[in-house]
Amino acid sequence: MNQMEKAFNKAKKLISKSQNILVLLHEFPDGDTIASSIALYLFLRRVEKKVDLAVKGEIPDYFKFLTAPYLIKNDFLLGDYDLIIAVDCGDSKRTGFPMRIENIARSKPIINIDHHSSNNLKKHAKINLVDEKAAAAAEVIFKFFKYLDIKIESRMATYILAAIYYDTGGFQHSNVTSDTLNIASECLKRGARVGLIADNVVNSRSSSGLKLWGMVLTRMKIKNKIALSYLSHDDILLSGAKSEDAAGVVNLMNSLPEAKVAILFVYTPDDKIKASLRTEEDNIDVSRLARLFGGGGHKKAAGFTLDGDLAVLFKK
């Protein structure tokens, strides 16, 4: 039995003796944390557990095809649960509730399901199901389901495939491995609806969202092989879009041959600046830069959040 199988076995036993479970998504939720968490939710409900899903913030409109809006809560009382499962969170700060998580870890168990190389939840969690080679947290969850030998039905397979599809950019990013493709194939065999996923993740941009992308691309500058752009409060208000509608445009910036790194700064509804970093260069690690500002992520996709004024960063 390898290390991951041992961790799976411990997680199985802990879930078995727990009755009230909280599945925690990361703030500014993306396709992986949302879809992976719902796949896990379906399994936990099947084994007759009382389960809540929670996230700090709202689910972006283009991911609402995955779940009814009322399914995921925006707040919770940790005292109501026997077990907390954090999915794709990377670190305690990214949960959106760092103080609560760090405090509750002293008295209640946490299972940490993730694929980020930087992950301080490891020291707070009782069990770590972390595979840094996985393209998405959904890969870890799929392998956990296979270890449990449960039936992965069509709806569950669709969620797992949606998570992988999102975190690999439709299987275009360099994080795709043979494991990734094998799991995707297994999901398709089980009835995963790839057309539904592609239509909603790629082809469901609103006119206001596309205006937002236009603003990003219009003001983009390339300095020292770094593509830089930003979105202010006014941009978001004028476009009629939401800050999360900017998701994905940093990947488009990163496709420029003359740019080695792409960085997009976006104001968030709580007056923070969220920076998204991307690269496809093997000799560049954007997560190291993100960690300097208290963030994290992967070698080729990372981010951080900070206080500040975009006008200082982008002087006209």
C-alpha cells in the first residue's frame, strides 16, 4: 500500500465515523473547487451523511449549470460539524476563513484534498490527500472514489470531468498528464456530458463579459516579456459585468508569443486587488512570485490578493 492509499484508507475511516460534514470550497471559486466539491457531496449523501457546501463569495454565473444556487452556503458554524473537508484550497487563507480553520483544527479533524505545491493546510489537516502532479483536485477525488470501489454514475462523472476540463483549459495546458486523459476517458465511459461542459465553460460568455475582456486586451502592455493588464471598479460597472467574468482572459494574454508571463490585476467586490499569473515556460515558476505576496498556486498558474491602488501600478 503506497502513501496515497494509506491516506485514502484513513480518510475512509474518518468519513465513516463522521455524521455532519462540511465541504469547504476556496474563495473566488473556480470550476475545479466547485465541481470537485459537488462530486464529493454526491458521494457523501449516498453514504447517508449530512453534508453542507460552503464558500466565501458567490458562484460565477457560468458555473451555475453545475449546481442550484441554493446548494452552496456563504457562511456556517464550524461547531455544527464533526468533520471539515477542504477542496482545492491550497492554504488556509484561500478558504476565505483562515482564522476559523486554524482554530478549529485544534479540536476537529480536517481532510485536505488538493493538488497545489504550496499548501499550508497540510500542517492543520488530520489527513492530506494531496497530489502535486494532478492537474486538478478532481483527479484526487476520482482516485479516492476508485479506491473506495464506488459506482461513479453519469452525474458524478460530469462533475469530475468539468473540474478537469476547467483546470486544464480544455486539455490545452501543460499540466495535462496521461493520468488526466485516462481519468477523462473513464468519466466519458460513465456518461460524462462533455458537450454540456464545453458549452458552459467556454461558450457561455455574456456580452458584458466580452466587453470586460475587450477592456483588458485594449489596455494590455508588454514589458520585459511580461503581459500586464488590469480592471478597475469603473470598468466592471461600465461593462455591466462582474469581476469573475474576467476569468479566462489571462490565459488569452498568456498566448502571446512575445510574452513569457501574463499578469492580470482585478478589483474584487470587497475592495481587494486579485492578481492572476500565468506562464507556459518550463523555466519560470510564477508560484514563487505569488508566494512573495502571500499567495500561491502552481508553477505555471498562480495568484495572490493584496490591498492597494491600481492607479499606482498603472500610471497613465
